[in-house]
Amino acid sequence: MVLRAIQLLFLVIAFLECLTHVIVSIQSWHMFTKPLLMPLLMFLVIVNYVTKKDMHITRFRGLLVALFFSGVGDVFLLLNQLGFDNCFLIGMAAFFCAHIAYIYIFTIGSGMGWSNGFIKEYIMLVLPFLMLGVLLNWSLWYNMKGLAIPVLCYTIIIIMMLLSSLNRWGIGQELVYKLSFYGAFLFMLSDMMIAISTFGYPFPLSSIFIMSTYIIAQYLIVQSVIKQD
């Protein structure tokens, strides 16, 4: 009952957050709804761990770390929108740490290394994601100026996060690896849209697409970890 209430509250806040990007009269709510998202997911994870006691402590800690740094990243990107200096870089660094935590969960935390998973058998599947990262950075390189190297490093880590989730494909619980991969893919898609809209190619309704894919991504990854045996 408590878990359902927390999930419902998260979905309501997430819906309101998305609405702030399309309804001008409630745009100011964005200052309150966005910072609440990750703490609510952290609360959901903690309550699930305490009540069900079926999540491995390694994954539990790793997930809290990932969500904490994601929440920090949310706040600093919000401050960047308000015009505070260097907040975009700090926010990106926070999400970099979050992705390291997710990689840990998908590999060591799940007992699945790079040498014994799906990618070892289908190594060519890595190429499309690498090419996508190269194409993104090449097309935006001169627009990014001083942020070119940090964005390149961030691109590498998020592709690694995606590949670490893909590496579990077909191994263990089907729902778990599908949720984690779909979540990781949407996370990468959201971040790519941020890069495209920030560094030279803004597109209509970019903020709603960025935020909705990000919210769904985090929720799917959390569910994948919660549901893993």
C-alpha cells in the first residue's frame, strides 16, 4: 500500500513536471516539481528495501548513489537555466557519477562482467552506439567550445552504461534486462536531445521530450533493479 502510494505520488509529480514544459501559466512549478523527482524515487527504493528485503545490499546502495547524483544533476541543470555560471558542467559531472553507479549495478552488482555477457557473443552490436556517439560529438564539436572534451567524456560513459545494460540481455529474468536496457536507451536519448538543443540545433518542444524520456528512463531502471532477484 505504501509503495503504491509513493509510486502514485511520483507519477503525479512527473506528470505535473511535464506539464510545466507545455503550459506557460504553470512554468514556475518546474522549480519545485523537478527537484522532487529523484528524492521520491530514492524514497521508493528505501521503502521497498525495508519492507520486502529482497534486494541485494550492493544493488540497493548503488541505486541510491545513482539517484542521489541524478538529483544533484537535476538541481544544477535547473540552476543553469536560471543563469548561474558553471552549473551545466557541475550537473554533467553529477550525472557522470550517476552513470558510473548504474554501470556498477549492471555489472558487479548483478554478477555480470564484460567478459561473460551478451556483448561478448554479439560484439558488432556495439558499433551502432559508438557511431552514434561519434556522429553526435563530431556534428556539435565546434559549437561546444570549452565543453567539447567534457561532453565527449560524458558521451563515452553513457554509452558504457547503455552497453552494460545490453550486456545482460537474454540472461536471467527477461523483464529485468528489458527494463534496464529500455531505461538506459531512453536516458541516452534524453541526454542526446539536451546536447542537440543546447549546442546549436534547438527543436520545437525539446524540453518536454527531454524531460519525459528522462523521467521514464529513471523509473524503468529503478523498476529493473527492484524486480531483480
